[in-house]
Amino acid sequence: MAVTVSHAVAQDAAALADLFRQIVGPLEIYSEAARAEQLSKYTAAEFARLIADASSGVLLARIDGVPLGFAITADENGPVWLEWYGVAAGARGRGVGEALLRFVVEEAKRHDATRVWCDTRTENSASNALLERLGFRMLCTLPRHWHRQDYFLWELRLP
């Protein structure tokens, strides 16, 4: 069962919003306030807006046609900011996250980006290990950052 990653289209907005809720809703590494804020933000309407916005990238990962992961990026006129990526609980460990991140990096290269940046919760050991394995470098720790939680800031410099 191969993972396929593609750019989301307008018809994917509702499925993306559902997937976002399934993934982010139960994540204990985020405070209740942080989860509530993001769940209220990433609605089907917001995904539709992001899909239509040329400076954003919304990706959808599927196995056998079933949406199991997503990524949201923003073109920052040089760097690409990886705003979110997530994988459905039942699909973790099956290469979905890695396929999404590899797609993000290849897209960034194709668009002549200088680097890919992102942050992760310091407690997100799976994401932190994946980023490190794919060549991202941890730049610093951001204590008491977004919603007063601790984060790592990551960078992958591109040729």
C-alpha cells in the first residue's frame, strides 16, 4: 500500500477539515486552548481559502484513496513555512508523515525556496525524530512560546 501525496483541490476542503479534527482534536501535546483555537480556525471554509491562495500549499496524503494525512505550507518569499502536518492515528508508522515531508521539500526545491522551516512541540518525539532523520536541523528551543508551551524551531536549508 503506497502513500500518494498531492495538492488538495477545492473538493477536498470538507475532508481536510474532518481529518484535521480527527488528528488535532485528541493530541495531548497541545493544551486544550491551543487545540480549541486551531480546531475553530481550520474549518472547511478555511481549507477552501488556503487551497485557493497561491501563497499557501495544502497537501493531502492517501493510502488506497483514503485521506490519512495533510500538510499546510506558506511561501514566505524565500523560506517555506511548514505550518502544520499531521497523520491519522491509525496510519502512523506507515510512512505517511515522511511522504508528506518529502513532498514539501521537493516542492520547495522546485519553487527555488531557500529553506523549509517549522516548529514542533518539544514533547513531539515522533515528529522531532522524523525531521532530524530527513536532515532538518534544530535551531533553538522556544520556551513558553505559542500558548505558553515549549517548541523547537527547525530548518532544512535547500541548495
